[in-house]
Amino acid sequence: MKTYLVTGGAGFIGSNFIHCMINKYGNSIRIINVDLLTYAGNLENLKGLENKENYTFIKADICDKDKIEEIFKNNEIDYVVNFAAESHVDRSIKDPEVFVRTNVLGTQCLLNIAKNYWEKEDDTFLPGKKFLQVSTDEVYGSLEHEGYFTENTPLDPHSPYSASKAAADMIVKAYFDTYKMPVNITRCSNNYGRYQFPEKLIPLVINNVLSGKELPVYGDGKNIRDWLYVEDHCLAIDQVINNGKLGEVYNIGGHNERQNIEIIKTIIKTVQNTLDESDPRRNHISDELIKFVKDRKGHDRRYAIDPAKISSEIGWLPETAFEQGIVETIKWYLKNAKWIENVTSGQYQEYYRQMYEKKDERVS
Ligand code: NAD
Ligand code: DAU
């Protein structure tokens, strides 16, 4: 039985990953979820798993050496899947320090403790172990109209968030190059799906459409992101854990580039089509809610992944088309109004005020 140490498992992708793995492997795996429960961590995302014998939640900081050491001491960990991170670019522009702490120092702390437990006296590693670093396409920087990010694209991060993720990737690579520690790095494009915190574009727009609030579009709305349904990302990670060649980087994406403005218009239309005819919220939904606001500083223009390596070497392909995934996602947010209400009350209101009040100007 393999034991997974999943960090950041109460966040968006981590919680989807845990559900996905338990659905796929049932009781034949064990999962230990280590999460600090920052503003982005939410145990509601893991409802239904609490009493499962093969699932354990531990509230801990990945920078806390003693605590992480204790977890390794008490459990025979086979895989570390490191999702734990500060993940929002806008927050990194306002307050970079915590990004370096968690994303860089936290990753190094986990790596080093895993190495200490997995390395044998002869400097080789116990068989069947792997450290998988969940990284991002943002480490490659920004593209113009043409071309794609491949695994050989030079790293050129621009935001404090992406710089901290690139630094973490380099440390993971150093542990492979120096010690031959069994690692993989995955670099995925933008995810969407259930449990995503409404600071990110898609859930923020869904929530605002439903509340009849303005939809803030940074700059000219023509920045391009390459969207992937979160469950497809989770299945790709599973395949890299099982079949990835040690020391390799794998890009994950599904050739689904969209301009932000297109995403926003799709959400408006899909919410309109999904709500009951009698639902009073339909009356305030229209393109008039769109508001062009001040651009994000250093805003990357275009991301686009070339997934040729993961599909040819490992056989992974995305299963969910965007047209289907966005409908599923909107239906999930409509059905889980309480979930949105809980995460958008309190602190979120202050975050929204601080983040958007100064953007309140149209840029032509
Ligand atoms: P998220 O912000 O939703 O979740 C992050 C989780 O990490 C939260 O549960 C939080 O409580 C936890 N955490 C934060 N600091 C911690 C610490 N010091 N110790 C322990 N736990 C801590 O993020 P997400 O969108 O689910 O992203 C997960 C990972 O995937 C990140 O590493 C991110 O860089 C990467 N990624 C995200 C996307 C995307 O589109 N969201 C795409 C590619 C890669
Ligand atoms: O590419 C992968 C990355 O995708 C991950 O590594 C990050 O963790 C994740 O947050 C995401 O980063 P982005 O910055 O691309 O995602 P975000 O949802 O914040 O923004 C998507 C695009 O929408 C981006 O061009 C900025 C724009 N945007 C965003 C918000 C929140 C707006 O126009 N208005 C908004 O209010």
C-alpha cells in the first residue's frame, strides 16, 4: 500500500487530487493531507473523507521542520505531492514575502526531510519513492502571439509568485542533480473547476455574475490563458507519479487558449442558460456588468503549453472539453451556494475592497 503525503490538500487542486485518488484507488492507498489552512485552505472541500481509515488530515506548516520530521518518523511515506503554496499572483504583487517563505523555503524543507528518510547509507534511494513538485507554466514567463512553452523553454518568471515557483523548481532539480533524489516537476496551465477560491478569474466572475456585481477585466481583456479542467490536471499528476522518468519535467495542458474577455462572456451566457427561467437573478445578468479596470502590474500576455512530452511519453491526454467543463463548474457553484457564502464572508470582503477599489478606473 502506497502512502501519499499530500501538502496543500485543503486548497483547490490539492483537494480535487485527494478526491480523485480516493475515487480511483479506494482503500489500496493511504493519504496524509498536510495543510496550514491559510485563507485558501478549506476543510469543507474534503467533506465526506473525515472518517475514512485511509485518510488523515494534519494541520501543519510545510516550513515547520519538527512537525514535518515527526510526520515522516511516524509514517512510511512513499510519495510527496507538494501542492502547498501561496498561489495568487495579485497577492504576490502586494505582499511577496510569504510567497518566498512558503513556496521556496517550504519546498526545501519538505525535500530535505524526504531525502533524509529516503536516502540509504550507500547514497542511493529506497525504491518506489518520489517527490512530485506541482509547478506552473508561469515559470516560463510570457509568450507573444506565436509558439508554445515546452520543457526546454528557458525560465523567465515575472511576478513574485512565478519567481518563487521557479526558485522552488530549481531547488527540486538541484536535489536530483546532486543527490539523484527521485523527483519530478509538473508545470500545468490555468486550472478551473469545483472548490476554486473566488479570487481567481473564473470563480470570481461566476460569483460576481450571480450577485449582479461588476466583472473586473484587467487591461484590454485580451491576455490569453490556457485553461485545463482540474480533474484532468489531477489525473496527469497521477500518471507522472506512476510513470514519469525520474528527474524529468512534464508540462501539462490541453491546447485550450482563450482571451480573458472571451472567458467572461462565456460565463455570463452559461449562467444565464443554466438558471431557471423564474430565477430573479437572470434579470441583472448581462454584458453590461463587464468593467475594464486598471491592469495587473507586469501582466503576462499569453500562456500556452505544448503537452507533447506528457502525451507521447506517458500517454496522458485531457478528457474534458472546455465547453463541458465550464458548464459542470458553473452548475457546481450554483448547487453549492453555501460554500461560496462561507468563503466570501468575513476576510474576503476586505480582500476584495483592498484589491479592487484602486482599480476602479477604465483604461482605454
Ligand atoms: P490554493 O491557493 O487553492 O491552495 C494552496 C493550499 O496550500 C491551501 O490549502 C493552503 O492552506 C495551503 N498552504 C499555504 N501555505 C502553506 C504552508 N506554509 N504550509 C502548508 N500548507 C500551506 O492553490 P491551488 O490553486 O490549489 O494550487 C496548488 C498548487 O498548484 C500550487 O503549488 C500552485 O502553484 C500550483 N498550480 C496552480 C494552478 C492553478 O491554476 N490554480 C496551475 C498550475 C499550478
Ligand atoms: O498559469 C497557471 C497559474 O494560473 C497558476 O500558477 C496560478 O496559481 C493561478 O492563480 C493562475 O494564475 P493567473 O494569474 O493566470 O490566474 P488568475 O485567475 O488570477 O487570472 C487569470 C487571468 O485573468 C489573468 O490574465 C488576469 C485576469 N484577471 C484576473 C482577475 C482575478 C482579470 O482580468 N480580472 C480579475 O479580477
